[in-house]
Amino acid sequence: MRSTLVSQFGDPRQVIALVDAERIPPGPGEVEIALCLSAINPSDLIPVTGAYSARTTLPFVPGFEGVGIVARVGTGVTTLKPGDRVIPIGTSGLWQEYLVRPAEWCFAVPDDIDDHQAATSYVNPLTAIRLIEALKSHFGSLTSRRIGVTAAGSAIGAMLVKLIAGEGAGPVGIVRSERSAARLASDAAGEIVVADESRVPSGLAFDAIVDAIGGPFAGELIGQTLQPGAAFIQYGALSGVPVPIPAIQARPDVRFSFLWLRTWVHTAGRPAMEEAFAQSFAGLRTGLFSSRVAHIYPLSRLDEALAHQADPQRDGKLLLDTRC
Ligand SMILES: NC(=O)c1ccc[n+]([C@@H]2O[C@H](COP(=O)([O-])OP(=O)(O)OC[C@H]3O[C@@H](n4cnc5c(N)ncnc54)[C@H](OP(=O)(O)O)[C@@H]3O)[C@@H](O)[C@H]2O)c1
């Protein structure tokens, strides 16, 4: 089967190889999934660079999110049958034609959710739901809170802006260009601030910030915009640099936390995850969790897909068609 493999850490465009691999029969309790569409997310590429080398074992097949059809079931599987459409989670390995996963880690996709929607129904919607829960556990109610969302031009950024508005709070989407601002404005209602990484505009004041950038820009936001008693939740580091420790130490009044979907997924239990997927599918039906798809590449043209992923002009998610 067609597969991909990372055998050494480095630039994703140089170290992710297209390879032939053997199909593995499903063992007891497992299913083999013929994957259809897989997403390319920043979180797929970060482990490839070696950023998490202490907890990443080489070699590995990248890809945390996608949808496919059950092809074969192992002994003892009663919940799934060949032909069922599922989202397999809890591991990387979705950038290939077939994947074997325990049936327990596969979630059925309702018929009215198409493959494009299903392929982006997991990582960002479930993380956005967790981030809103984290904000609510800090404040109780979010009503009238002013909440900054950095990298609001990202797929999850738009979801967060919409979710925060839905809680009766005031979202402020922080984007790095007028182009991103126009795109976000067409996707979600709410205030939008354009600020590149070199400068925080004056006059901003937030009760909370959800941050996917990190680095000096996050440090400036913490120092200049957070109200006393605010919350700062980091869930990404698109700048490639951590939030400066002195910026955190200078604000003992602020509650800092880091949210990682993976931690929740491996502790929440199946009923909580089923509930989260139900919320995601409901949000896909209304457009709340829709991700703009810029292009679908055959997996065999992974090099072009990775070049496009690195292009700052990219205008939405890229998907891989793992069947060709
Ligand atoms: N912690 C978790 O469990 C978790 C889960 C899901 C996602 N995440 C994180 O969330 C972030 C966004 O993910 P995504 O899938 O939504 O990404 P995405 O749709 O691929 O969007 C990334 C966009 O963010 C904007 N951006 C990139 N670098 C930026 C920077 N330095 N400053 C400001 N904006 C920047 C760009 O939009 P413009 O070109 O329009 O500016 C870029 O297109 C990533 O860091 C990802 O790792 C974390």
C-alpha cells in the first residue's frame, strides 16, 4: 500500500518519504480502515521537525486526522462492520492507504456529514470545545468577557471567535494581515485587530487570551493587554518560540495554562469523546466548525501538498486523498 514515513527529524519537505508498506491484518478487537481523506494540520508537522523528540519514536507515519471506511474487522469486534465510515483517532498514521486501529478508537460518521467535513471534524473542533470549557471553568460565565484570539486567521481561530460570541462574550480576533482580517470577517462576527508579530496595538484590554502563536508577541500581549485576574491559555506555538518565561513571571495575577487535545483524548473516556464528536458534527451542520479547504492533493503528490502547506498565501486547509 501507499504510505509515508519519517525516519529522521527535520524539515517536513525533506524528511517525509513516500514509501510502499505492507498491509497488516487487524488483530483481535481491531479494524483495518481504508482511508479516504486526511488533513494536513500544523500539529502533524511539529513532531516531524523533532520538536517533541523526547516523546516521538522513529520511524513513524504522520497524520493525526482523517476519515475512512472499515475494510476488515478482527475477531471480537461487534461495534463495527466492513463498509462503516469512521474517524480513527488517538495515534498518528493517517497519511497512508490503510490503518489498523482498535475499534474502541474509531468513531462512526453520520451519513449527512460528507468526507470533506469528516476529515476536519476532529482536531480543531474538539480542541475549540475544550478551550471554551477551560475558559468557562475559569470565569463561570463568559458573558461580557472580552477575549482575544491570536492567529485568528487559522481554521481553529475562526471556530473560537464564533464559539466565544455564542457564549455572549466579546471575541477579538487578532490576525497578522488585512487579507486574513477580510477572510475572518466573512467567516465570523466580532472585532478584528490586525497586528503583526512586531507590534501590539495600543488600547487593547482582555479578560482572557487564547494563544496559538507564543514567542515575544505573546509576551507583549501578556504584559500590555491582560486585565488583573485574567486567563492566558496557550494551545499552539506557530512562531516556533515558547512564551518568554519573564513575561509569565511578571504577571502573578494571571492564570496561565496550556491545553493539549491529546492529553484530554487519552484521559476523557469513550462517552465523553462520543459527546464531543456529536457536538462537532452538529457544528459542522450549522457551519460553526466548517474549515475552508484550499485544495485536495493525491497522497502520491505529497511534495506539492507540503510546499503549499508552507506557503504563507495558503487560503485554507489542505487535504490528502489517500486513495491515489
Ligand atoms: N493544543 C492542541 O491540542 C491543538 C489542537 C489543534 C490546533 N492546535 C494549534 O492551533 C494552531 C492553528 O492550527 P490550525 O489547524 O487552525 O492551523 P491552520 O488552519 O493551518 O492555520 C494556520 C494559520 O495561522 C496563521 N498563522 C500562522 N503563523 C502565524 C503567526 N506566526 N502569527 C499569526 N498568524 C499565524 C496563518 O493565517 P494567515 O495567513 O491568515 O495569517 C495560517 O494560515 C496551530 O498552532 C496548531 O498546532 C493545537
